[in-house]
Amino acid sequence: MEKSTIREIVSDLKAKRDALSLAHEQLKKDNDDWNKCIIVLSLMTGMIESAKIRMGWNSDGMALLPIIMSSIIASVSALIKFKKFPEQMEVLIQSTSLLTNTLNKCRNHTEIDADILIEYHTALEKLETAIYPDIRKKYLRMSHKNLIDIMKIEKKFFTQIDIANSPNTEKSTQTDEENLSSSASSSSDDTGIEMTKSKFSNPIRSLRGFVTDESKSDEDDSPKDQV
């Protein structure tokens, strides 16, 4: 697809650079896994040799086992060299560096000129020769998906910032604070009124109880006087 604006070139370079980075990440992971396999097999071979000497295992099977393990380790090492992981990663690093430099130059320009087009085409050529087309298709699909997700997250982030910085939000926050303070003051006033009522009601209740007790005592004393 032909790019007609500097923004389209920047987006295209960014996606292709991320695709190369994803390819390099996968190669590094595979290389690390093969090297871990060699380390584990070497440690197991040494453990078997030590256990055989310590336990005195002299059978034919135990004598053959270290030879088998050493052959497996040699086969894995040869397979790693055949896959050429370091060489492939070096090519990807060089291509990524070229794409990154071209991307920085494009970001510092507002319009497309001849120099930008030359460097852009050179970067594309480097990308196309760095990895095979089917692999490039796989990682470009992943790169495009990642960039779309990042743009969605950034859009949501800046929208939340605009909402937080808007004047209406500040006014609503102040209104909520005023409502909270007014409700707190009204609740404290209601509590004070209830406490005052309780203070006045308690003496009246005690006075009523005192009058009732006096009347009962008078009733109890009256029959005694009649007798």
C-alpha cells in the first residue's frame, strides 16, 4: 500500500519495527530453551557419573548411559548451530536499528521529501530481506493488533484525564463536599437536640416516680392510723 503522508509512513514503520522486535523475541526464547536443555542434560550426565562412582554401579547399562547422554548433548548442540539463532538475531537487530533511525527522522519532518522516501524504501528492503514472507505476515498481524490495543488504551487514558481536568468535574466535586459538610452539621444538630430532650425528660420522669412513691406510702400509712 502506497503511503502519501508522513503520518502513514510513521505508523507503517512503527508496525514493521514492532514486528521485527517480536520475531527477535521469539528467536531469543527458542535459543534460550535449547541452551537450557543442554545445561540440564549436562548436569544430569555429571550426576549419573558421580552416582555411579559413589554407589559402585558397574553394570553394562550404567556404563552405556553416560555415552548416550553425551551423544544427546552433542546432537542438541549441533542442531542449535544448524538453526543459526545468533546470526538470525543479529540480522533482526540491524534491521530494527535501521527502522528505528528512519522512524526518528520521519517524526522530525512534517512533509514527505526525497530523502525521507529514500530512507523509507531502504528500511523496507532491509525488512523484506531480514525474515521470510510467511514469518513477516505472522508477526505483522501481531504487531498491528498490539498497536491498535495500545491506541485504545491511550485514548481511554487521555479521555479520563480530560474528564478529571474539566471545570464541571471540579464544580461537582465542590458541590459534593458542601453536601457532605451540610449533612454532617445537620446530623450533629439533631444529635444535640435529642441529648437536650433527654436531659429535660429525665428529671420529669424522676419527679413523677417520686410523687408516685409518696402517694403509695400515704396509702399504706392511712389504714394504720385508722386502727
